[in-house]
Amino acid sequence: MNYISTRGKSPAQGFGDTMLTGLAPDGGLYVPDSWPRLEFSQIAEITALPYEEAAVEIMRHFIGDSFSEESFRECVTAAYSGFDHKARCPIVQTDSNEFLLELFHGPTLAFKDVAMQLIGHLFDASLTERDERKTIIGATSGDTGSAAIEAFRGRKTVDVFIMYPHGRISEVQRRQMTTPDDDNVHALAVEGDFDDCQRLLKELFGDSGFRDRVRIGAVNSINWARVMAQVVYYFTAAVAVGAPERAVSFTVPTGNFGDVYAGYVARRLGLPVDRLIVATNQNDILHRTFETGIHEKHGVTPSMSPSMDIQVSSNFERVLFDSCGRDGDRVRGLMASLQQEGAFEVPEDALPMLRREFASGRASERETAATMRQIFEETGHLICPHTSVGMKVARDNRGESPMVVLATAHAAKFPEAAEEACGVRPALPDSMADIFTRPERTIRVSNDAEAVKSIIEERTAA
């Protein structure tokens, strides 16, 4: 399998180079040049497999010959050995025909660990074999950064620089990035919001001289390997509630569109997905796009679900590429309009496909808090505010098929929101109990690409 850019100007390449590159040189995102397809019997067999075995069976369709079967299996096994639940991504029933898919059993208590722990091992194996070193640069709205730092800390093949919006993430999220003391990881507090961090990241990738000097790589959700790893839990969840004999619906709280896009990929692979529902908070550019056909930035309003406080949903470009007939020129024009004018109109021939593949909804701050309280009173489960957004939208879209809501983070990552909504302050696990007393290391940086480049070049070993 080869991977092509959504903007059509970068050469196709294999999985290994796609993973290590992250963002295509033309500014686009890599996608497979064709979609593999799993047979009914192959999906049914996943029911009896441990999570790691299911992961190998699903992801092997994407990696080509970039890894031997033995090496890839070793990376997968190592990636999930530190999760605190034997099922890795367990299902919990919350109501008749309603389920939570718990994705927070990794080391940083968020769904990003499911992909990032694997990427850490895959990067290390690939770079060691090539005798190379990379400088990983990322932007985070909270959870990606801590997961990346945890996955790569102490590794000899990479340096990691994560930009996060200063003052706009939870204290637990910040401390997960600023308390590791390994020399190869660096947290950069940017004076701006998450969209500013994403813009800076794209500017850094767009500077070919800088990119080559520091051997830049990316592990944000723009990295195809992240999407590939997230596809797995759609399959394991679906077969747990009746697939492939019956279709299953998913509601996904999302800001950057990566997690819900993985559900779209699972459907393309043959998983019988009934409805795939995009759940947004008050920063609802995605919901507005599906409702109106206009993709328009309105500015970011801080919320109790900060990882969704986004107006530039990078992974939306991937599904836009398919809806535009895989025409890179059209996608490049739409992305240019978004950058220059802050908006674009989804082409008339593309909108029906998007509406066929996705439904959407939004939850206000009041509704998010009320749903957190409702779930706690009904089930005793404390859910994080992002998961609450998903649950609110899911309950607005009940149907006959089983509904699986993705629980994207542990409530303890957002203790103030949980306590205010439910009157109970969730406790951190023992492994993180002292996080509020650990010394922090962070670098404040202005909202300026040259300032960020200077810091990286001073500190990277690449």
C-alpha cells in the first residue's frame, strides 16, 4: 500500500516514510491510495481475539513491508502492556442499547495513549533500523501533548517539542507535559489558542530549510499512524455489541476530527457502522458545516471541554478529499480559502456524501454539566466533560442500533468540572498522585514561528 497527499503535489510513499514524515511536503495529509476491505468472516473472528491480536490483524492491512510481522507484533504488545485494564479499551453499558467505550486506561488517562504508545515503539524501531534521529514537533489542545511526551520520553532516537496554548488547558493536562524530567522532551507554552499552535506547526513544516536541518516529524492526529491505531477500537467495540451480524452506531466527541475520522475508515474497511455522529461543544464549526454546508471559523470560546476548543479541524481535510472525488487541486483551493478568508463552502457535489457518512450535534456548557450530573446519578460513573458532550449528542440521536459513545478521557483529568457538576472530586490513580507537587519545566514562547524555531534549534540533538 502507498500513501498519497490530500493536496496532490507530493509523491506517493510507503507506510514507514509516511509515519516518520507526518505532514506531506505540500501541506496535505497522507491517506491510503486505496481502501482495503475486510470480509464478514474476518470481522467476526475479531470477537475471540485479545486486543493486541485484533490490532495486528486490522493494522497489518496498512503497514505493507515497512515492518516484519514479528517486529510489528512486538511493538503492538509493548504498546499496550502498560494499560491498567486487561481489555485495554473496555465497554461499559450505561442504559438500554447504550454503551461507553472507555479509552482512558493508558498512562496519561486519555484516548490519545491508544495510538501514541504504539507510535512511540514504531518510531523507535524504524529509526533504530535506519540509524536516524528525528525531532518531533506537535501542537496540542491538551491530551495529545501529554500522550506524546509519555510515549517518547527517554528514547534515544527522538527529541520532542510540544506546543500548547498557555492558560487554556487543565492543570492536570499541563502538568503531565511539564513534570517529566527527561532531557529529550520539551513543553512550549504558546501565547495563543490551539489554532495558533496548529498554524505554527504548519509554518514550521512549510519551511523546508528548517524541516531538513532538524529532521522534523509529527505525531499529531495528522499522522496517519495515529488514525490507523484508532481504527482498531471501533472494531473491538462493535463486535462486543453484536457486529458484524448487526450494525452499530458511534457518537464521538471531537474537535480535530481525527477520532471520528478513524470511525469513517473502519466503515470503509467493511465494519457495519449504522450512524457515525460528530459531537461538538460550543466551538461547533463541524456541526455547523454539516448543517449549513459552510465551513467557517467563528473564533474559539474557552469551555469546560478544552480539548475540543478548536476551529481548524485538521483531519476534516481527509474526508473532504474523498468527498471531492480525491481531487487534490480542489482540496488545495478549499484549504487556501480557509486560511485566507476563514471559510469555504463545501462543493455542492461533495456535501451529500458528507451528510450520508456523518450526523452531528452540539452541547452547550449548561447541557454538558447537566449530562455529567445525569450520568453520575443514573450509573455512578463520573465522566469527563468531553465524554459528556458525546453522551448528550448521543441521547439526542437515539435509534434502534446499539449506540457506543467514546469516553475519551478519565474524569480525574478535569477534576474541577467534575466536582462542580457532580459534587464529587475524582481522584487520580496512584501513579499520578504526586503530580501536583512535582517540579515543572516549561518554556514560554510568543505566538511567532521564528521564536519557536529558535528554541527548537537550540535544544534538539538532531
